[in-house]
Amino acid sequence: MTDFLIQLGTFLWDSFANVAAVLVGCMITTQYIPKKQHYVLRVVFSFVLITAWMFVGRVYFAPDDAQGKMPGPVVPIMVFSGLFLLSGLSVLFWCHSTWHQALFAVTVSYALQNICERLIEIPLWLIPGFPRQLIIPLMATVLWWYNRFCGQYKQRQSMFDFSNMNNRFLLFVASGVMIGCVVIDLLLKVELGNATAELNVLICVMMILFSGMAVIVSMSHLRETDSNMRAEEVSQLLRIEKSRYEQDRQIHDAISVKCHDIRHKIAAMRSSSEDDVYRTELKKIGKLVDIFDTAPHSRNAALDVVLANKMLTCNSLNITITCMADGRRMDFMADSDIYALFGNILDNAIEAVQHVQDPEQRMITLNVENRGDFLTISCENFFTGTLNFEDGLPTTSKADQMNHGFGTHSIRMLTEKYDGFLKISSQDDIFTLSIIIPIPRNYE
């Protein structure tokens, strides 16, 4: 009994961190997948089962020719293959995941654990007495970083989307690389049992590279899949914008017809009324009519609809908007695209200016010009705080990162649809958006 406790204590002290790192990595990966009932108990059971497997494999089934047990690397390969398999099955046991998702979770987790273990083994070979237990803070740091990385995909499915055959192929390649890495490592340890420290360090470096490649290949689908999902969401928003444009255009046309008559009637009522309160209210109504009726006439119906609506919004928020717009050569763009493009540009500007306290800086400047064979669009506005950029676009300042920030993405998508170029920059609390779109020759 004493020998058993000693062996168990030694195993927990030396090797339990490796088992825990793989399972914790799997938990981090699947944290946003719906959990099964009694999730905590299921996790605890998996920890106990896999720990027992590794303990029995390392202590009782260790290669020993004298006891008639299997020699060479066969048993270690079985033990670590069992760790890989049991970890994947544990994910299926905890969560409502597919086996592709479970394979992804265990591949990445196993690779991260292997990287940490090899990073610790390098100084162990070179520095006598180097404490192996430093692997615990190293693994904790790596898993903390990995948790933050997974948080970027919170409540999104791009991390677990393996519906595409190419994504599945990459996952199988990564898993094969990881399994091959472990097998090769165990074979080398058996065949080169008395190798020099330098050779062992070289093997560790090779294993780190293989494991790192497995992580990269496993996650290579994330950016493309996430971009495709964002593009689909932006496309859906644009379809909604198209429907909204049709409604707003009809309202705009109806109001435009009445604006001149309303102005004359207000003027007549104002001159004949003796009630100061009534006269004041008429002035307010007249101001709104003037704003709508005096909105820039850009010679493009869709652009006029956007500008009229946004000028009314700016007036209600005490924001000054200055606009010089020439839309004569914009007919090559669909009306719904014009509505969505300028609507998003001005919505973003209005959102930023609302937070500016200085009345003199609560202003937006929009210019739309034709320069040679190009349509140029520029919008400037003041803003507060700091801006962070990712892939050339500002990240949203709203707390819900995943469900906001589509405005600039749709602006980029519409610009690229017409082979244009988008540039966004900020300097001295001024946000600048510039677009250049070539005008097709048949529309000149």
C-alpha cells in the first residue's frame, strides 16, 4: 500500500499537470458549445478516468522484459494514444458537440500541452536541477492566452464550422501531424535512450515545431470561415437596407410633394395667428420642413433620400452636417447600394459625434465629387477616445463585439463590389473615411 501511495504521489507530482492541461484545453475550446446535463460531474469523471489510465499505463504497464510485458515503444504509444482518444470522447461526453468538434478540441489542446512539455524539457536537458514543476505556470499562461483567443469567437460558430470539406481535410491533417509527432517522439526516445543532451534538445525543438504546425493547421479555417460568415451577415443586412430604401424612398417622395404647400400654409397661419405659443410651434414645424426641403439635391434620388433622413437625425441631435454632393455620375451603382453605403457612412459618423461634448466639434463633413474617371467620397467627423484598427477597419467600441461593427464591413464590401478602394484613418480626434470608385466608361 505504501509503494502504491508513493507511486501515485510521484505520478501526480510529475505528470498530472500534463493530463490536466489537455482536459482543461478541451474545456476552454468547447466552453461556448451547449453543455449536457450534470456537466461538472461529467468533467470530474473524465478527469478521474483519464488520470487513472495514465497512472496505470505509466506505473503498471511500463515496459519490463523481466516481467514478460511488451518491450519497446508499444505500450507508451498505446498509453498516449489512449489519452488522445479518451480526451476526445470526454468532449462528446460533456457537450452537445460533433465528433469533428471533439477532434478539433483535443488536437489543439494536445498540441499546446506538448509544446509546453518540450519547452520545459529543453532546460531540463541543459541545466542540472532545473525544476520540472515550472511547467505548471507555463501551461497556465498558455491556456490563459488560448482562452482569450477563444473569447474572440464567443457566441459564433466559425470556430466549430466543419461543414466545408476543406475545413475537415485540414482538421484531419492537423490531427495526423499531432499523432505522428507523438509516435515519432516515443520511437526516438526508445531508440536513442542514451542520446546526448544536445540531440535530445534538437528532438524537443522538432516536436515543438510539429506541434505548432498542428495548432496552425487546426485553426487555419478560422479566419476564412469567420470572414465568410461576416460576409453573409453583411449581405443579409444589405438586403434589409434595400427593403428599407424602398420604404424611405416612397416616404421621401410623398413628403417632397407636400413640402412647398406646407411651407406656404405655415407662413399664412403664422402671420394671421395671435397666439405666441402657437406661432412658436409653427416655427418649429417650419424649421423641420425647411431642413427636409432644403436638403442637398445631388441629382441622385437614392442619395437624396439618405441625406434628407440623416439631416433630420442630425438636427434632432444638435449635430451640424455639411454636405457637398454631386451624384450625377453615380447611376452605375444600384440605388439600394447607394442607400446602404451612405447610410452606413453617416450612421457611423453620427454615432461617433454623439459622444463629443464640445458644440463646435459636433459636426460632420461629407463630400461626394467626380474627379476624372473616379467617384470620390470623403467623410470627416470628430470623435472621443481612442480607435483600434484590425485589418484596416476600426473595431467597434460597443460591448457586444460580435453583433456590432458590421457598418464598416458593409462599407468595405460595397466599395469592393464596384472595384473601389477604402481608406480609414484617425488623427487628432478627427476620423476620416475616403473612398475612390472607378466610374465605368459606359456610364460617362
